[in-house]
Amino acid sequence: MTSMPSGWILAGLGVVAALLAACAAGPAAPDWRVNAVGHLQRYEQAWLAGRSRAARREFDSARAETTRTGRADLVARVELTRCALQVASLDFGPCDGFAPLAADAGPGERAYARYLRGQVSPQDVANLPSQHQAIAAGGADLAAIGDPLARLVAGGVLLQQTRIAPAQVADMVETASGQGWRRPLLAWLGVQLKLAEQAGDIATAAHLRRRMDLVQPARP
């Protein structure tokens, strides 16, 4: 199997893109790779939509397919996909699934894991996907990131570093809204609501609460 370059996070998260790129090269892709791609795509869709049970099922299947290779770097990418989606949705818990794999992961994986925690050193920048390098180097231009999911991930990094401006929070809200991604939308609306409350903007806060109520899934 041909190894993938360190810039493996080619799109918003990169695992799916990297595996798809591998599928397109050479002879027919092995079953594990085709299956992992499908599960990861469905996991991403389910997570962003707020369908936790379906997301958990698809993630477990994607990881199981990837572990068939015995390659810690590939399994690490699956785990980092989960961590990145959590950061996009402002869930800043530890990336527990990646930690046991870190020693056998590559510099790209380890750099991305640090980036997701908002802890990037200058030597990490070159190992990150191009869409995230400017943010990691100290920039803050989220609008320059074309991929919506990559933009939300970068916004989550800036929020952890307390480097995000209110106008950028509003842009994160509209980015998630435009994609119909319920989970990150609710998270970013919550940040926007807190800013409005801190500013004493009662009318905007009331509007945001109504918007959050609208986005919340209907209870059975």
C-alpha cells in the first residue's frame, strides 16, 4: 500500500478525501477502504445533523474497517476526524481516541491533534493542511477558508485561543446555517447569545433564543 503524504487532510477534515484519493489511484480499491469511506461520510453527515446514535454507529464501523489494516496512522486519521467535528461544534473535550495512537502516527497527525487543541508551535505549521496553516501561524482570516467545515474547525480553534471576533462568530453561525448543520449551528448560536447578553443587547438575545428554539429538534 502506498503511504499518503503528510498533508493528508485535504478537505474539511481530510480522512475521507485522503481515502477517496487513494481509491482513485491504481487498481480497484480494497473493500476496507471503500467501506471506511462510506462510513466516514455517513458519520460526518449524522454528527453535523445532531443524530448522535447514527453517528456513533457509523464511526464505530469506519474505525473497525480501518483497524483491519493494522496501521495506526490510518486509525489515527479516523479518530482525528471525530475530534475535528467536535471542535467544529465547540465540544473541546480531550481527543481520547487519538492519544493511544499518537506514538505511531506521523508528524501530520500529531500536528493536527495539537492544532485542534489550539496548541500549535511554529514547526507544526508546515505539517498542517494548507487551509489551516495561516490560522496556525497566527492569522485569523476565517473568510479565506473556502470549505465550510474547515472554516468551522478553524473557528473552533480561534475560539479556544480567544482570538475570534464577534463578526466572525456571526459568520460561523451563518456557515453552519447555510449547510443545515444543526449541531454546530446550535453551538455557535450559543456563543453569539452569550456575546449579546454580555453586551446588554436584549433584543438580539431574544432573537437568538427564538432561533435556537427553532433549530432544536422536535421532542417525540
